[in-house]
Amino acid sequence: MDNLSEYILEVKDVSKEFPGVKALDHVSLKVKKGEIHAFVGENGAGKSTLMKILNGNYKKDGGSILFDGKEVDIKSPVEARELGISIIFQELNLVPALSVAENMFMGRLIKNKFGFVDWNSVYSRADQLLKRIGYPMDSRILVEGSVWPKSRWWRLQRPFPTRIQS
């Protein structure tokens, strides 16, 4: 991390407008490394809009975003993930026909040097993460055949890190 800043993420005066609606009006936010933030407020307060800007779903109309001390322009969720930014949205998106591990690493499966999915690494990493959060199980089983009726905990545990920053 840049030694000049104690913040991993800084949002400065970010604004966003939709036709007839000012969704964000010069919003600022600072996040220290290792912090987890929850955004609560009334409908229309701009929570989802800010998250979608940080996740690369929306383009900001003004302001700046600094990550690790450097200004960034996040254009897609893939770019956000590459920076280490993960957002948990309200909607639960499990695919019952995929394995627990595939759901955990959806959109970011671990690949080998040839660009193919490294299934042994995917399952091994998923098993390690499940054990770490106190839910040891075989990540190879399909979500529809697993013990997922309590799938709300799943949403609370995501996003799982694919790379760890120290």
C-alpha cells in the first residue's frame, strides 16, 4: 500500500445523475485496509448507486476514486475484482446446478498457466475457505444437493478472496 495514505480506498466528491434524479451529490468515503463497511439508509439514498460505481457497473459523472493511493477508473466488475473490490448485493445468486465451489468462485475460477480451469485448486481453495469460516464440507457437491436451506449465511460469507493482501 502507498505509505503516504492510510486508506486502501478513497471516494472523493463522487456524483451520479440519472434523467431527472441526482442519485449521488458529491459523496466521499474513506476505507482503511481490512475494514468492512455496511451501507444502510432509506430507499433512494444512493447506497446501491455508490456500490455499483465501485463495482464498475455504473460510470461516475464526477469526482475521483483512489485505490491504494492511485486514482482509478473502474469500468467493469472484472476490473473491480482485479483491484480486490468485492460488493455483496442484496440479491442472492446461487446456481443450484453448479457445485458449491463453482458458486463460490463464479466469474473468477482459478486457472492454470494454459488458461484452463484448475479444478483441483478450485476445490482445494473452496474447501479451505469453508473450513476457515467454520463450515467444513465437500465443495464438489451440487448446491441443489447440499445442505443449503440456510443459504442466507452464504451471502454473508461472500465474497471469498481469491488473492489475499497482507
